[in-house]
Amino acid sequence: MDRRKFMKSLGLGATGIFLMNSFSGIAKNPLITSNTKIKPITGSWIEFQHNTADEGKYWNQTLQTFTANDWREKIKEIREFGIEYLVLLEVADNGKVFYPSKLAPQIKYNCDDPLEAVMTAADEFGIKFFIGNDFWGDWRDQNKLFTDPDIFKIRVDSMEEVTKNYGHHKSFYGWYFPNESYLSPYFQEIFVTYLNKISKVARQITPDSVNIIAPYNVKGEKASDEKFIKQLDRMDIDIIAYQDGVGVNGCKAGEAGRYFEHLYRAHQKVGKSKIWADMEVFYFEDKTKGALCPADFPRILKQMEDISPFVERISIYQYTGIINKPNSKASVGHPGSTKLYTDYKNWYDKYIL
């Protein structure tokens, strides 16, 4: 997911600047008392390690210590939050893997097989799981990841290995292809070629898989253009979860909806891929860089209200490290993560249940 590159490249001001303008407290927010059509959060990305140490400051080291039981507790907690879908960001980081593999060295954590741990827990608690099929090279070298034949081969070999070792899990729902396209204003043609090639492989290996991507720079879209419509029609993908860009300061809360509306109309016209949101629930600790921290719930609620009319589901980046149940048995992440959990659940229990 090139959200990471996007995080590093954008610097449009702190998220907190927007918060000062209109959100002084949840109780006074009219959205909460009057709008019952806001879609709840039903999906999240999840990762074993964030690729940049500064952004993953509040969870990378803790995740390394997680046991299989810790992962079970965390998946249970995630399901209790209302999440039905999890998207594993990656099975590899620059050629090293997070699961026992014959293809590459394993990144050693306290849990011998974190992929088995999370999928077993997902089976138990009824979560559908997308598995990210990269990164088999440097995630920053996008063109190489799209085109290098050696990387493509080991990516396919890994998909076959993952299917052999984990395909029996009822939670195994499909694949996530994390080498993402930047909308500028269209999908990169090199990406469309790569996507269709890897989608063909996925359908051969796992014919029943449901597959997902998460493009970024939604603000740059020209979804009403015929070129975009034709690209969308050519793309072999089941779900497109567009990143809303609010966390990386690409859009303000309440702004992304206009772009999602254009994208929604394009999807309706083509009639193929489902449209989801990949909604960012974080802000940068140092305004435009640094650790990822949980945003205030009023901002997140504004994001939810803004995009809800135009998406089938709202998935977030991400529960792990950003949200924690108070007194969680597997707490990981920022100290403010419990307040976000409580604020969201108070709203959810009152207006969604």
C-alpha cells in the first residue's frame, strides 16, 4: 500500500487545524443526534509490522512480542468492535516473510507463525480475511514491484505457498494487492497491466477468492472522464477501497465525499467492482510526519458521514495501534487509542445497534 509513500510526500498541514474550527465535543455534534444513515466501520487493515519505524512508533515493538494468544485476544476484540473484514497489509517486507516459508527467511517474532494465529482467530470469531501478497522488494520502488519478473515469480510462489498452508481456513476470503496506484488523475497504465496479470493468477490459484485494492490520492480523480471509465471497465478486481486521504492531510474531513461521489458514479456506470472506503483514522504526531496517532472521534464521524452515501462499506487504516479496548488483554498502540474506542462504541451502541 503506497499510503506510506503518500504519508512521506504530503504536507498540507496538521489534521488538528481542522478540528479547531467546528468540533468541540461529541455531545454537541448534531451529526450524532440527527443522522442515522452513517455507515459504521466494518473493516480494517491489520499488519504485523509498520514499514517505517517512526510511523509505527507506538506498536511495532509491542507486536514483535505478541504470542498466538495475544493475537487471538486482539482479533476477538476487533470483532467485538463491529469489524467483519480484515485486510492483512503484507506477508513480506523487502523479501523477508512473516510466516514460516521455504521461499525466504522469516522475520522472527515471539509468535512462530503470526499468520496462522490471526487466521485461526478469524475462523473462531467470524472474520473474513484478505491476505496481502507482497512486499517482495523495496515497497518504495513501485515500478520495479509492478514489472520485475523475478519479483513477480516469487510473489506467485508465495501465493501458492500461502494457499497450500492457510487455504483451509474458512476465514480466507481473498487477496489484497498492496502495490497501489496513485490517481493522477487516472490509474497508472503500468498498474492496470500489473493488476490484471496478478488477478489472473489469484483466480487460478484460488478461484473463489474476492480480491481488493486501495488506490490513493482520491483528490486527484477525474472519474467522470471517459478514460477513467474505460480503465475501470478493464480492471479485473472485485473491490476498490479508495483511501480518503484525511490522515495524511490530502483532504480535510468533510471534503473527500465529493470525490467519492464521482467515483461512485463511475462504478455505477461500469457495474463491476464494488466501491469501499479505506478511511484513515490517524493523524501525524509531528503534524506532517512522525508517529501515527488516533484522531479525535468527531473528525472520524465527519469522515464517515461524508463518504457513507457513496460506499458499500467503510474499512479503516487501521485498528491495530490506533484503537484499543480499555483494559484490553492485548493492548498495543497509542495511549489515546482507548478513548477513540470508547467514543466510537458509545456512538455505535446508541445509533447503530
